[in-house]
Amino acid sequence: MDVIKISPRGYCYGVVDAIQLAKTVAKDPNVPRPIYVLGQIVHNQHVVDGLSDLGIVNLDGSDRLSILEGVTEGTVIFTAHGVSPQVKARARASGLNCIDATCPDVTRTHDLVVNLVAQGYEIIYVGKRGHPEPEGVMGEAPGHVHLVENPADVAALQLDLDTPKIAATNQTTLSQWDTEATMAAIKQKYPQAEVHNEICLATQLRQNAAVQQGQNADVVLVVGDRRSNNSNRLVQVVQEKAGRPAYLIDSVAEIRPEWLAGKRVVGVTSGSSTPSELTREVVKYVESLPAESVPA
Ligand code: SF4
């Protein structure tokens, strides 16, 4: 079968740096043991498993403060998604050695929120409930950052309509089209709101490529972890903006033959936390399928 290797795809610089930092820490004998990662270093189980082979212990749970409760010694690595100031303070108070792998693009959003709240703004933050990135940003100014996921949340928001200073911003890995709709709802309800688009460049470029190049495919496979927000958003934008069927797969083993039945051209892309080796295996497998043997 013909394969369109959608480009750019895969690892972004924030993920590359976070993984590299974790590997460097794991190899440094002077770093206090045990070494923990607070949550998944990036949202991909294969990456997490690779780091655990180096002796790094992955800690998971509903929120980062409660995860930290069980940690009394050693080193803790903060993930690319960023953490709240409360988490940093708790880790230091527990005497832990802290290593910060927060992506600079996430840090920029934290700084933006801190600066705006210091100027008296209330922040409407578009993000995914339960994802670590909003948790970290909201912790920068408790009570002043109002999380919304969609226009319905904006309609239900209890923020006073007369609030003079309102700013709207967002999680870095959202769909730019979804965010536009939610931002429009914010502007309609709060015309005074200043909008600060914080979708990172890596996410935007991957989404644009998936939509533009995905249009030339009969079906698109997105290689990524189910917990990866940007991978899920790639599936969504291909379905909604390119008008093509799209499926999220963790690896080549999850491809279902019926998805490819009768198809001639398959687009392949991957989330920014997906190791390129997994994507290569998918490309190789699909290329090996003779188009004429695929049942319609
Ligand atoms: S997806 Fe964007 S914000 Fe997230 S790690 Fe990559 S560059 Fe940073």
C-alpha cells in the first residue's frame, strides 16, 4: 500500500529534552537515589518503560501533590507538562533533590498567568480536566484561573460579567480549531477578555500537516499513547478538518485489518511523545501490504 509519511510528526524538542535530561540524571552516580518521575515523563508508556530500565521509578496518581506524599528521599523529576509551585515547595520541604524537565513552552504559559494575575486579571484557561498541565498552571494562582474545556463550560462559568480585567489562554497541546470555538464563546460572553493563544508551535505544525497531508490519504493512522493529549487531538483534527477516518494506535500490533480494507493510500503520523521507532514499524508494515490483496 502507498503510505504518506506525514511531516512534521513525532518527537518535539520539549519531549526530546525531557527524555535526555532524565537519561542524564539516571546515569549520574552523584544524583541521590531513588530517582522518581512525578507522573509520566511524557505521555508514552514505551518511553516510561525505557526509563524504568535505567532505574527510574515512575510514580502515578490523580494529582502531583498526593503522589509526592509517599516520597521521602532521593530525587524527583518534574515532567515536561510542568508542576504547580505547591508541588515544588512540597518536594523541597521533604528534602528531595528536584530536577525540572518542564518544557519551556509550558513555562511560558505559567509566566504569562503569573504576570497577568499580578496585574489584577482573572484567567479563563482552556484545557483538559485531569491533565497535569492545567493542574500546574492553575496552581500558579489558585482561585484566579478558571478551567473550561468547551463552549458549554464557558456558558456555565460563574465569573462576573463585569469583571474588568479578564484574560483567556490555553493548554499548549489542544486542537487549534477547538480552542478557536471556545475562545469565541469566551469573547462573546466576556467581550473585554484579552486572548493569549498558547498552543505550542510543535502542536500547531503537526496538526496543520495532519490536516493538509491527511486529505490525500484514504485513512490516517496516528501512533501515540491514549493518555497523550496531542495524539488524541491529531486523530480529532484529521476526522473533523481533513474529513478522513483516523485511528489512534499505540503500536503496529493495534492496526485492525478492517480499517485498511479497500484503501489505497494510508497516512501515518504520530504524537509529539511517540518514539520514532514505533512509527517506523507502522510505516514498514503498511508499506508491506500489497494494495491489490486488501479486501474491499
Ligand atoms: S508538545 Fe509543545 S508544550 Fe508539549 S513538550 Fe512538546 S513543545 Fe513542549
